[in-house]
Amino acid sequence: MLLKTQPVSKLEKLAKLYLEGKPAKIFPEIQQELCDWLMQQFRQTPVNPQFSDYLRYENADEVFADIEQGHLWVSAEESYDVSIYPNPFYGFAFLVMHDYDHYITGADWSLEGEIKAYKAAASRAPNLEIQKILYSQIVLRAAAYIYLGHAPEPKNVFP
């Protein structure tokens, strides 16, 4: 007798790539290039970002409304992967850029929205190595978050 199995969803596949993947090694020169690029992206983002210890957006529409007013709150509670960012400010710069990518693409916080925001960032990335880091940090980590219902431990994986 053959047992029928349920097909694994795209979300589950991507989440498991992140959750079961071994942390990738990022070479110092790539880390520096990523940080330089993030600073460039941060400086070009036309919003006034601020850390917040307690404010969190409930949905993308709330982010969009603040951005339209020229402002953006970024959670200080967010876990930044210290294996990628030598200083927490780069994690802050990444989130500002990422939230703005959601805004310019009209992407919500679903997996499809995260993929759309990733594509916007990846199109500006200077090389494949940084695109891979962005894919891990945006698409795979978001899939794990949605799958688990809470933030996974930060890491970088290259499936």
C-alpha cells in the first residue's frame, strides 16, 4: 500500500533551508563590502529613521504611512547577526533599507512580499556574494519567521 504524502509548501522548504542550514562563513573582505554598500544604501534612503525600544509596526501599511511622512521607526529589539555585522548600526541600516524596499515595491510582509523586497535589494547589490547574504537575511529568515511564528536565531546560510 502506497502512502500519499502532502507536498511540502514553498514556505516550509525555504524555512527548513534556513533552520536546518549550517551557518555560512563570510570572509572579512565580503563583510566589509557589505557594510560599505549598506552605508551607501542607508545614506540614499530618503527617510528619517530612529531607533525605538518599544514601537513595533503591526503591518506594512503602518510602515508605508510613516515613510510617506518621511519617518521610520526601527526596533532596537531586533536581533542582528554579529557574524555579519561588526557593529549593530549596520543591522539598523539594513532594516532601514529593507523597510524602504518594501515601500518602493508595495510589498507586504508575506513570503511573496519578502521575495519582492529581496529582488529590489538584490538588483542594487554589487555582487553575487552580497545577493546570497541578502537572500538568507530577507527571504530565508522571513520564511523561518513565518513558519515558526517567531523570530529564529539569526544566522546566515547559503543553501
